[in-house]
Amino acid sequence: MKALLLIPTYNECENVVPLTQEVRRHCPDTDLLFIDDGSPDGTGDVLDHLSQETTGLFVLHRQEKQGLGTAYKAGFAWSLERDYDVTLCMDADFSHDPAALARMMSELETCDLAAGSRYMPGGQIVNWSLRRRILSKGAAVYARFLTRMPFTDPTGGFNGYRNRMLRELSLEHVAAKGYSFQIEMKHLSWRSGYRTKEFPIVFTERRAGRSKMSSGIIQEALRLVVRLVRTQPH
Ligand SMILES: Nc1nc2c(ncn2[C@@H]2O[C@H](COP(=O)(O)OP(=O)(O)O)[C@@H](O)[C@H]2O)c(=O)[nH]1
Ligand SMILES: [Mg+2]
């Protein structure tokens, strides 16, 4: 299976080089596509240098910060224009363990969406504040309870997709711009009848740089779930 790993970045200049080394150590054959939104800290320049000395590493530059969801949509389009079999997604800040990519790939042998979960047996969160834990778990319970979709971690961002499914889904209708993109993609895959599966992951709070979580992102997630419930057949 030929894999492309998407990594959206906004101000991640300290993380991208060590992260690339770790990904390559665990998955030497996986291509990488960074999607950088004109990071003011110069992440884009670091990535351009890196892409010159690393085969199979590519960079998509966007002018300004447009949100995680739109970055992933641009990455999906890039992947589908090429001959990849699967598209993998992870954060740039080491919260997702590159060592777990092998598990994601093996899960994708038997499903169309392999979703990392912090909230199933074996899953874990390390070093998060109580506030972040409550926010995340609250969002998970809210989204799951209202939509009834069978994911223990609807907002999790460590996910792998088969390109065959991505090609068939109407991604142009995916509207979420921020982190709620994760909820919307899981919901769409499940509602469309594809094989989805969760596997446990350990999520560790970032070591370098800052979180881009904001109140706007939370509000978008609250509204999105209501829209998903309204539009889904009962
Ligand atoms: N390209 C792009 N990446 C983003 C944007 N917002 C967040 N990211 C990236 O998305 C990932 C998750 O963001 P992060 O701030 O770590 O969120 P948290 O883990 O929920 O606190 C990181 O790799 C960020 O650099 C954005 O607007 N555009
Ligand atoms: Mg993070």
C-alpha cells in the first residue's frame, strides 16, 4: 500500500525536522505532505529546506491561516491526484506517536477509515490539563450521543483513510473549517456505509510550540453536530 502522510502546520518550526526523522525511522516508504498556512515563525522556510534534502517529502504552502479542516481537504485533493492507496493524518507536535503509524497502516488492510482513539480501552492522554480533558471528553460524549455514531473519540486527529473511499465521498460538501473536520469526516464515512474501525492510541501533550485551540473552534464543533443530526436520516 502506497501511503501519503498529511501533516498540517501552523507555527511548528521546532517540531517539523525531528518529526520527519521519527516518521522516516518508523515508516521509511511513506511520503509526507506538510500543509503550512504561512506560519509567521518560518515553518514554511524550514520545510522548503527539508524538502530539498528529503526524497518523498512535499510542502503545500497556503497564504494565511485557514483552519485545520481546509488544510486536510487540500491535502486529500493532493493525494487523490496522485497514485496513493491510503492517506494518513497526524498533528505536527508529537502528540501523535509516529511509531503508531504502522498500526494505522495494518488496520487499513481491513477497513476504509482507521481512527485512533484516546477513549477506548488501551487509549490514553498524557500531560493534558484538566480543562483540556474535560473539553475533549465533553465534545466526544456530545458528538457521539447526538449522532449515535460508533466512535469513542470523534474529535481525534490521528486517522487513516483509504483513497478509494475518499474518492467516492463528496468531500466538497464537508464544511468544517477547524478541528470539527474530524467529527464531520468520521460521520460522513460512517453514514455512507464504509467500514470504520477505531484502534487505541496514546496522545501526549506537545513539547514545543503552542496549541491553536480556540473558542471559535469549540463553537463550530457544537453547531456542526446539530447540523449533522438534522441532516441525517432517522
Ligand atoms: N495548516 C494549518 N495547520 C493548523 C491550523 N490550526 C492548527 N494546525 C495544526 O494542526 C495540528 C493540531 O493543532 P494543535 O494546536 O496542536 O491543537 P491541539 O493539539 O488540539 O492543542 C498541529 O499540527 C497544528 O500546527 C491551521 O489553521 N492551518
Ligand atoms: Mg496539539
